[in-house]
Amino acid sequence: MSTFNKNRNIKSEKDLINFAKKNSKYFAPIYKKYHEQIFRFVYQRMDNQDDAADITSQVFLKALVNLNKYEFRGHPFSSWLYRIALNEVNQHYRKTKSKRTVNLDENNIKEIIEETGNSFDEEKRNKLLETLSFLSPEKLSLIELRFFEKRSFKEIGEVLNITENNAKVRTYRVLKEMKKNML
């Protein structure tokens, strides 16, 4: 990773993280690499840019403070950051007692409706929106990651700290539940 390679001993992201565990100045390249994608991930779940920026700052502060607890377990480092981000978003909504935001576009809505075995129409669209509003944060995260962010089950598993198969099973259970509510 040449962007990290100002020091010849840093040959990979893993090396950089190990250096950052010993000296926080090495966290800056990690921050630069992941800030934009974590911000977009958070902003997708928020009502406004200021809240998203605040939460993104919290994500990186928590990552820096807890970096010594991070262990390589075969998942990308970004998965750990996404997990922190998702927890911070959920904590924000619990603390503010406000309704969770879901940013949708029509293509995502159509895809979910078709995935539940229905054909798209205005009535199904409205029922889907209502159904989404009643999902728990965990179930909503599965739907967002799969259908709105187009992540693979492997990536979903990494972000949620579950197996790829478990991510697939849980996602299809939520879809089955949604299908019942849309009838």
C-alpha cells in the first residue's frame, strides 16, 4: 500500500494498524483512507449532514481510542469501522428518541418488492414503506446493507460480525416477515 509507505517498515494496512497501535500519528492515513466511505455510510442513515459529520467523528475517535482492542480475524479493517459506525448511528437514535431515517430510491423499493415475490404498484410501495418503519434497527440494517448499499452477504456478515450464511438466513427471514406484512 504505497499511500501508507512513507516508512519502509510499513508494507500493508496490517502493518500500519500495528504501528498506529504504538503511535497514534500512524492513524492519520487510516482516517484519510476510510473517512469518506464511513461518512457516506452514516449519512445514508441520517436526516442531516451535521449529525452525520458528528457521528463520523465519533466513529474515528472510538476507533483510535480502541485500536489496541482490534484484532485481525480475516475480515477487512473497514468492517470494524462499519460496525462502530452502525452502533453509533443506533445509539444516536436511541439517545435522541427520534425515528430512524431510511434513505430510499424507487429502484431499491422496486427491488425489495420484487424480492418478496410481489409486483410493484403504488399500494405495495406504501405498504413496504410502512413495513420498513416498523423493523427493528438490526433488521433494517440487513435490508439497507443488502438492497440499498448492494453489499454481498459476505460483506454484510463482516459489518454485522456474523457469518456469511447467517447474514443470508437473517436477510431472507426479514424479507419473509416483510412479505407477510405487505399482504
